[in-house]
Amino acid sequence: MTAGGTGAAPGGSGDGEDSSGLRAALAGLTTRGRSFLAAGVAATVCSYVLGQEDLLRVGLLLAALPLVCVAVVYRTRYRVAGSRRLAPPRVPAGSEARVHLRMDNVSRLPTGLLMLQDRVPYVLGPRPRFVLDRVEAGGRREVSYRVRSDLRGRYPLGPLQLRLNDPFGMCELTRAFSAHDTLTVVPRVEPLPAVRLTGEAAGYGDGRHRSLALAGEDDVIPRGYRHGDDLRRVHWRSTARYGELMVRREEQPQRAHCTVLLDTRYTAYQGSGPGSAFEWAVAGAASAAVHLLERGYAVRLLTDTGSSVPGPDGGGGFTGSTHDSAETAGLMLDTLAVVDHSDGGGLSRAYDVLRGGTEGLLVAFLGDLDEEQAAMAGRMRHRTTAAVAFVLDSAAWSRGMPAAGPHPLEERLRRLREPGWTALPVAPGDSLAHLWRQADAQVATRADAGPVIGGMTGSWA
């Protein structure tokens, strides 16, 4: 639960603030209160001009009523605490989150009628307002509302505002708590099928690499037998040498590496909004990264700007052990929630990152490519054991229908396939799960036809 803070009632908070609090109370006169005050002053002036004492009494009553209400609201002093809780704090685009608000009366006096209001961005829906009945001393009130956004991003919630009115509606004062919360709307993740990809080495499947302490059966460094060790791992030669039972060390699986490349160039995409090509690419990158993390891969998210997630802290930006996969997935989704178009400088900076070492699997989500960028993407293939590209057909996305006749996209796909990419076009309405299977089928067909240059046999599952 996130604390919203504790504060004085809207009427005031201390003797040192009497003058400012009184001015704030007078400024809080509603339209009704100002109308009564103006009518009272006008009636008083008319009574003096016309010499009508009865009209003077009416004028004084009309002017005094809003001033009395101001004094009552100003002298109302109690302390309340407000808090906000998001469930959950991270939601996929198009899904709802519930915001729970709680108000605690921490003073010794009961409150009057309160109106609670929370500030939310327009994209999340209308501003929620609640009317709270009298809250007893030490009591609490809990309310909740729902928010939903089709656009990914980070949206601030708060501050929480509390309004105090007098019974006649003459004066209204508002106080705001200082605490804010943030709702993160991440791209929608599509479940992907577990398929096998010829061309990737290492992993947690049948084609995984295994590393021993030293290569060779005779060069294995053994250790002493421990209770519960499998007797089939007993190393008899070392047992005879040391005079005690020795077993081989456990083989350690080597995690497969995968880079998910997202093209964010402004010039590579047409249109905007939840159904645009760029949003499809962002959601596709999120789906691929989460899927591969779940399959035991060490995944790095890379953009055309050269920035990577989880970052260059270790392992070239790849994740570490399998225990941090969930945390890494959350970090990648948080990054993709706010990713925006780049300046369109090209793919050269991403290529510089990739050529720094031998990569594993490369999954790229590319926008519109010119000849130079297609050639740059083709050179990326030489640093990978397998490469799959989903190239968005900008012309089809801009029209909302597949393009008819010859299209430059086919030439770009050919230029990617020549160095060994598995390149598939993406049209509006295409499912990434379906394209995922198509990519596996194409790679398997190429493997049956002949060896893949620079590739090895492994698993993509």
C-alpha cells in the first residue's frame, strides 16, 4: 500500500497560518456563496438609498450567511490520512487495473461530509469522485475505481484531493496530498508456440551445450562423495587414486543467448495509435522476449539506437541466471512501455553492438528498409548462429490492406534472405504466433535442403 500522506483538514492546520487560511477560505466561496454575498451587499446599499429598514435586515442576512459558512469551514479542524493501492501496478494495454483509495480519520473529532477526488490522466478515463459520509473518530472509508488504457506508457495517479463543503454549499475548500503513484501500461504479450529452430546452438533442450570442468573423460576434476549422490557418477579411477569414493562434478548447462532487435526509426513506420505498425512491432518484441526468457534463454533487448536491456553491466547485456528471468522480463516490459520513435539514424549503432561478439539467436522486428539499411541488416547475420526477421509492410499498414502487385518489400526480403536471414513480411491483422510457426517451418526447410552458413543444430523452444 502506498501512503498518500497525512494532513490537516481543509479548514487549516495551525495558528501561524490563520491569515493565509482565512484568505483561502474566502477564496473558496462557491458561485452560490458569491451570489448571496453580492445580493446582500446590493440589498444593503438599496436600503440605505431608499431608506427601507426591512430591506437592510434582508441584505445583512444574505451577506452574513456565506461569511458564517466560511468561518465554520475555516474553523473545522481534523486530521485525515489518505492512501492509494494499485492492483496490479503493471497491466497490459487494453486491460483494467483497480485503484483502491483509503481515508483514515486520525483526529478525535468526527468529520463532516467529504468529497474525495483522485487526479488521473484523461487517457485512463474520467476523473473519479466519491462522496464520503461522516467518518467517526478513528474510523476509515475505502473506495475503489477502475482505470484502463489502450495506449502503453507510464501514467501518474494523484495527488489525492479532499474537498470540504458547508451544509448550504456556500464555501468549498480543497486540499491535496503530496504522494503520487505510477501505473505502467506495458505492451500486450501474445503467447507463442514452443517450436524448434535449426541453426541455434545451446539451450535447455536436446541440442544444449554442456560444459565440464575440463574436456575429456580422463580429465574430469572429481569431488568427494556426498550423501545422496548418484552412484552412476562415481569416478573409479579417482577413487582408486585417492582411496575414497569420488564422483564426477555435475555438468552445467550453458544458457543460449538471444537478442531481440526492435527497429524504432521514425521513418520506418506509417501511422500511429494502438493499431499501428509500430505498436505491433513493440508488442511483438515484448512477446518474443518473454517467450524466450520462459524457455531458458539469456535474452537482451536491443534497439536501433544501440541501447540494450537489461544493459551492459555484465554478459554483454544478457541476463544472468535463470532466477532473474521474471525480473528481467518485467524490466524489458517496463522499457517497452515507454519506448518511442528514434531519430531515424539507421541500424548502424545496433550493428556496432552486435559485431562486438558472437551472438546466438537474433530475432528482429524491422520497419521499412531502404537499400542501405537492408544491407546493414544483412551484415548482422554473420555474427549470429540463426536470425529471424519480421519485416512490416508499411504500404499495407498505411492502407489497411495488402499491397497489390510488385512491391519493394519483396526486394528487401530477398536481400535479407541471401545472407541467411529467415525473413517474413507482416501485414495488418497477422498473428505473431502464426508467423512464429512459419519461421520455424522455413528454417527447417532450409536445413533439409542444405547446411546453414554459420549455423549449428539446436533448439528454439
